[in-house]
Amino acid sequence: MPIVRSSPHQNFPAAWRAIALLLVGVFALLAINSPVNAQDKPRASGAGSVRTVLAGHSAWMLLFTDDMPLPRLGRWSRAPATIQVQGANLSMTIDNPKLGVVAPAITATDSGITFTSSIKGQVALVFDPGDSEHPFKGQRNGTTYWLIRQP
């Protein structure tokens, strides 16, 4: 005759397994949404998130080229740039190899940034929060621009 357990602890191990699975799921969700994973993924949208990204990294590189295929970055002109956020104002200094040091006016917009190039005029760079390698990209009068973080 089989032994029948009628103890109140009969389902105890199954209950613990369910609780353990629930806790693992909760911790997994917390890990996915942790600040460590969200450091370069701003939650806010618009100019505020653009300013947050710019303020989080001061050393940038402005890449620009005339009618050059995008994969050929080695042939792009490279200009080290620094961006500082001072309250409501943004300032950018670019060490342009062709023009020397320039400090164009820069504005954060809902879609990225705009600055005034001494040669091309008003340049708009669109912010792509999903592209951590090349977050700002744009074109103006045949010139392609990328603003990327310096290591």
C-alpha cells in the first residue's frame, strides 16, 4: 500500500519554487532597467534628452566630408570638439584643421542640435538615441557631418 502524505507541508516545495521564479523575474526586470544599463539612453524626449547626452560627455569629434561614402571614415576631416552645458546655454569649441579654432553658436532642439558653420551656414544634426557610436548625424549643402564621442 502506498504511503499517502497528508501533511500541510505537502505542497511546500512547489510553493517555494513559484516564489523563487517570481523573485528571479522581478530581479531580471530590475537589472534590465537599472541605471547602469540606461546611462546613455535618456528617458526624456526632446531638447532635454539631447542636453543630457551632451552634458554627459565633454570630449567630442566632429567628422565632416564632401560627397564621401559614409563607410570611409578614415578620409573624413576630423575636428576635436568640446561641448559645455552652462545652465540653459550650450557652448561648443571646434579645433577645425582647415579654419583653426572656432566657437559656433549651438542650440539643442527636439530632434538634435543646430550650429552655424562659417562655410555652410546653419547645420542641423539629428540625435539618434539608439546609435551610441554615432549619435548625431546630418547633411548640409553636400557636406555630411557626424558628431561622435571621443574615447
